Amino acid sequence: MSLTTFIQHILTGVSLGGAYALIAIGYTLVYGILLLINFAHSDIFMMAGYFMIFAMATMPWPIAIPVVIVATVILGVLIEKAAYKPLRSAPRMSIMISSIGVSYLLQNLATYLFSALPKGYPTIAPLKKVFQLGPVSASLVTFLTPVLTLILVFILMYLINHTKLGMAMRAVSKDYDTSKLMGIKINQIISLTFVIGSTMAAIGSILYFTDRMSVTPFSGTLPGLKCFVAAVLGGIGSVPGAVLGGFIIGISETFLTALGYSTYSDAFTFMLLILILIFRPTGLIGETVTDKV
């Protein structure tokens, strides 16, 4: 493999990893606050793809992108209010089953409304423009994805670590009941978490589908599972961990495909999940939690 080819694959892998990282952040944020694996998150990502298809049919892309982000956020918050909020005091298994039910509901709703046939994802011309850097050529979306991912993560980390909202989010993640007693508005913090997660899913879907050019009702299933693995790999509940896990999986998948092992790329991802659960259950940079007796 030549140096040029190696750099080309690194760029592709980092770009794919950036999209995975943005989606994985949604998993890790919700888990950090509610200790819930939101299985419907991958289908929110899929619905964002359909929102863009219909938005671009009636408006130019500079208007369509904000519209899609807002629509995806509304969908995420509505799901939280309708399916998760009523079960807040129920056993944790109940809310997890509810998230699986919402996932299947969104998949079947998309199949009913849009059919199971792939729909072409609209071309956002500036993102598809090809740039040449020496011997390496790639579209703008390939260069933009990792940069945008790191910028968004930096903003998110600043929000979490240096603002009152972030302090409230950290308090809720540490002790739900005490936070409520201290006057923190739990419902608002949880809604904010879903707003952030859905925003990341919407942006991730734009970057992901721009390179793949079609959407089906099941387009979110496999990427969603890989993003969940990325969150666990980095340390679920840790935003930097989700980003690290996303980049690792994106780069690994790209190189396995380049070496002719595309058949095994998905299996490799889930093998990573098994290994990390066996040897480091808290993830690469996750915190070890001690249960108080």
C-alpha cells in the first residue's frame, strides 16, 4: 500500500469515524443522565435522512439544513416526552423496552410512509466538491466531518464543564434524587440532553448520507449499533470516549474494507465490543463507578 493510498484511507476512516462519533454522543449523553440505552437514537438518525430528502425538495440547502436539525430535535424531544417521561419512576427495564418499541415504531412508520425502497439522498453541492491536496483528493465532506466533529465536541465539553446548565447535567448524572432536592429542574435537563443528542444525530446524518446517497427505513440500524459500540468502547457516559470510539471504529472499518476484508468489518466491530466488555468494561477512558452500600 503506497503512502498516498494510506493517507487517502486515513482521511476516509477519520471522516466516517467523525460521523459515528456525533451519533455516539447521543447514546452516551442519554446514558449519562438516565442510565438508559436509547435504542431509538439510531432511528432518529434515519428519520433525519428522510427529513433532508423532503426538505431539499422544496427549499435550498442553506435553509433545509437548519429545518432538518429543528425537525429532528422536535422528534427526539417528543419521543422523550411520550415514551420515556411517563416511565421515569418505573424499573429501568421498562424504559429500555419502551426505547426498543419506539425504534421498531419509527422503522415501521418510515416503511409505511416512504416504502422500503431506497430513496436518493439529495446532493448538497458544496459538500461534494472535490479538493486536491498534493496527490490526495477528497470531497469537502471528507475534510469537514472530523473538523466539525471536534469543534462541536469542544463546544459541548465547554457547555458541560463551564456553564450552569452543564453543572446541572453533571449533578443529575451523579445523583438524580439529590439533584431534584437541590432545586434542579430534572425534566428540563433531560429534555436538553435529548435536544443535544438529536442535534448531533441530525448533523451526523447529513455528513453520513452525503457520502452514501440513499436512505431506507433500516439505514440507521447497523450504523446505530456501531455507534453504540463506539460509545461503549470509549466509555459510555463519556463524551470524549464516544468520540475516540467513533474514530477507532471508522478507521478500522475503512482499512478492513481497503484490505479486502469488507465481509468481516461488521464482525470486527462487535468483536471489539466483546473484548472491551471482557477486559475493560468501563471503556478506554470511562470512569470506574463504585456502588455505595
